[in-house]
Amino acid sequence: MGITVRDLTKVYVTRKGAGWFRKVREEKVAVDSLSLEIPAGRITGLLGLNGAGKTTTIKMLTTLLLPTRGGANIDELDLVRDAAAVRRRVNMIAGGERMVYWRLTGRENLWYFAQLYQVEPSRVNSRIEELLELVGLKDAADTPVERYSKGMKQRLQIARGLINDPSYLFMDEPTLGLDAPIARQLRGVTRDLAVTRGKGILLTSHYMAEVEELCDYIYVIDQGRLIASGSASELKALTHQERLLRLTVLATAPAVRAALQSVAEHHGARLGWEDAEGSLQVTLRSAADLTAEAVAAVTGAGANILRLESVEPSLEDAVLALAEPGTRPGEAGTDAAD
Amino acid sequence: MGLASVRPLLAVMRRNFIVNRRAYQWSFFVGNMITAMYTVALGYFMYVVLFQRQVDASFVRYSGTSDYMTYLILGAGVYTLSVRTMLNVSRSLISERREGTLESLFLTPVSRPGYLLAVMIQQTAVSGGEFLLAMLFAWPFGLNLSHVSWGGVAAAAAATWVGLFGLSILLGAVMLYTRDTYLSQNTLFWVIYLVCGLVFPVQYLPVWVQVISRWIPVTGAVNLLRAAAMAGQGPAQMLPSLLFYGGLSVVYLLTGLALMGWVERVALEEVLS
């Protein structure tokens, strides 16, 4: 069970004015032969810079846009041929305040969408109450949405996206602009939906920490093409992202420097230091985690460590590196898991 | 249509009712009543004060009646009904787009024709009520229904309903494609007002305009209503006209639905391309 995407392609055709009576046809490839898997019970990330094709991909997979070529299977359903049935199984949550009716109250919005999705009549009220509780809008349930704050509107939109209890949920920047506690709560809910309730989730977000925290597997696309995929750590390794180890050593003895130099040379790490009033500020950059070796070297040389900090390579740096053609580890479709 | 598939349509009607009540309250209703009454009052003063209740022989020949006030009141009523219905049904999808709810609507499994049908039914209830009130207010100006055939009125109403639905969907597709409401709707309303025989017989217009008039469902709506309300024609007597205008309305409806499907795709792609 899951979503299998095969060679999904979207070409936008636009006509731009070229003089008074002439229009020139222009084609823009937004998504190019994209293949990916969104398994049930897992959170899959879709990352890329602006204009990479993330939103277009999500809109095709939610039946809002017709693919130009290729397709997808949602469980046993075909994305295009069985569009009406697919709509019952999926939903989308996008960041921002739209996608709900401002003249209606929060409760009326959820009731309305429950009817459109034909939620079991006996379940409608309890489902609405559950969702209002979940997004913290119980007290404002009967207030027209136009009086909600931006964050409240967004929370209502999240509830709307869950109203049909979808098997697959597409989350396009869901925490954009949310307060930190609500964003954290939503992350908890997202994880719970996947792990406990077996939903398949595709997540895009500019908050890389969020993607790293939540996603089991990540696809990176650039200009509509898949350029890499793997777990967060696999993607970082793929771009040779370095860990940074910072040490403050209570000694400046040559023996300490020699020991650290030896560790750096042995692992091909970059070593730097700076004397600072009887102590040594050391930086060690390496793809591998050299914490244990560095600590052993310093203590073996008879020195004490005053402070130690290990900085993980960031997923953001990895994605940026992947998006730069010159620094890509391989051709399009490189898969760290392969 | 099963009971289950009716639920989304009832929900669309209820939502529209709540939104309209909160957004416009009485302003739209009052505006429409004023337009209808203004048309009737202006016609009344011209007819009574300027022409001393006399109509030209050509008017009698073209319209088949010398009762200009009933002729005018029914025309003004159909205009009000048409404008109000088309305004809200045609603008339903472009309003969803402007309010940012088009995507959340299209994400749901509700059928597009079903959604439009629900909007049309809800609007018919509102516009129909306004039409009846307009007739009531206009009664003192000389509405004479002594020869009315209620069966004919019902048949005319059915044909009018299909015709306005088709016209609304076509206009809605144009609006969604051009992203314009003001120019497209007002141009159409002016054309309807001038060429559909609402305040004077179309025979006064150039022949080529009469040809255009014949192919607009509103012309059929007002002709059928006058035949039933003024000449007392029942459905059997109106059958040829009913078949022609009914058929024309169905053509409008099917064309509108086909066009709307294409325009929806274009509208969604435009947001992203």
C-alpha cells in the first residue's frame, strides 16, 4: 500500500504577448519525469529551492492538476482515471490563511467540508469536536473566521485537511507562520498520524529541522527533476557535509597539538587552533564523527577539556549543495540508498 | 441521484445562504427591488404621462397586446430574475478563486456540475422570491393577470430555469477564464436589457439584432411567460416555443458545462505557471 509515482511530468503552456496581435507559445517544464514512493505509515519529505516543482507535484498528486505525462497509483487507484475516488483518500494542508471560508465560523467550515467529503453522518459532530480540540480552536469554534488571527486561520486549515481522515496527506509548508508551540504540536500530530494511524504523508517545508525531525526518507528536486534521495544523514553524506567539533583545551602544550594533528591526518580532517590565555580553541572538521578520537588524544596527552561542542552538518547545506549543478554528487536521480 | 450524493449539494446551498446573509444582508435585495421598480415606474410615467395610455398599432401587432404595463412589468421581472441569478451563479467559482477556496473545493470529491446545480437551486429560491415580491410591488402600476394560465407559467418557469442555468455557467466560464466579472457581466446584462424584448418588442430592432435575440434564452423566457400570463396559453399551446427554447437552453447548459471543465483546468494551472 502506498503511492507510487512514475515519470510524473507537468509542462505548463502559456501564451505571452509579442506585439499587438501576436502571441508566442511558451512551454515551461515544472516537473520532469519524477518517480517516487510515498509509503503508508511513513513521512516522506520533498525538498527543493523555490520553483523546484514541489507544489506542482503535490497539486498533481491531489488531482488538482492533470499530469502532462506519467502518472501515479494511490493504493490500487489510478490518479487520473479514478480521480473522484482518489479525492476521498487524500487531502492537502498548505501554509497560509486561505482554503477556508472567512464568512463562516470555524465549526461551520468543518461541517461544510465534512458534507462535501460525505463523512459518515453519525461521525460528523464528534470528528469536528476532535479536530477543534486538536488545533486548539474550541473556544473560537463559533466565531466567524474573518475575526481569527493568521495563526488561527492556519490551524483551522489544518483541521480542514484532516476532516475526511485521509489515508494520504500532502503537507505543503504546513507550519509556515505558526507560533512555535502550535508548530511543535502539529509536528507531534503529523508524526502520530504516520506512526500510530498509518497515514502516508508527503511533507514540504522550508524549515529543514522540521523535515529532518519528521521525515523517514527525503526526495530532493531541482527544476522539476529528482536530483537525490535518501534519509537526512544519507543526503548529508552524499554532499560530503562536514561535522564541526569545537574543543576548548586547558593546555597549550605541543604534545596536545601533536596528538590532535595525528587524529586529523589519520582521518583526513581539517584542524584549526587558536591560543587563548592558557587554553587552546580547537576546531576539527570532518565527514566522520571524531569526538571520541579527539577526546582520547587530548586526555592521552595529559590535558583537560574545558568545553566540547559537536555541530552536526545541516540538511539545509546539503540541499543547497545538491541544488548547485557543479557540486552534485552524481547525475539526476542519484539515490543515496542505492 | 442517491440520498448520499445530495448531502454535499445541500451543504453548498446552506453555505451560500449563510455567506450571503452575513456578507450582503439586505443590500443586494434592496438594490434589485429598486432596479425593478425603477424600470416599472419609468415605463409607467412614460406610458401614462407622455403617451396617455396609448400604444402604437405596431406595438399591438408585434406584442399581441395593448396592455403595455403588464408587458413591461413581466419584462422587468424577468430581467431582475435573470440578473440576480446570473450574478451569483456565474460568479460562484471566480469568487471561490478570489477568496482562496477554489483549491479546497476542488480537492473534495463533490462533482462540479453538482456544485453549480446546488448554487443554482439556492439562488433560484432567493431570486424567485424577489421576482414574486417585485410582481407584488408592481401590481398597483397595472399588472393584469386575469387571463393567466398557471400551467403555462409553470412550464415557462421550468424553461427559464434551464436557460438561466446554462447562461450562468457560460458566463461563469468566461469570467473564470478572463478573471473579469465587471465587464463581462455588465456587457451581457446590457445586451439582454436591450435585445431580449424586455421593455419593447424585438421587432423594433434591426433584423440582425433580432436574430441574436432569438438565440438568447432570456428572450424565450420572457416570451413564454407573457404567453402564459397575458394570453393564457397552457403548456400544450406553447409546445413549439417550449421545445425550441427548452432545447436552446439545454444546448447552453451542455456547452457551459463542457467549457467550464476546460476553464477550471486553465484557471488552476494559471495559478501555478
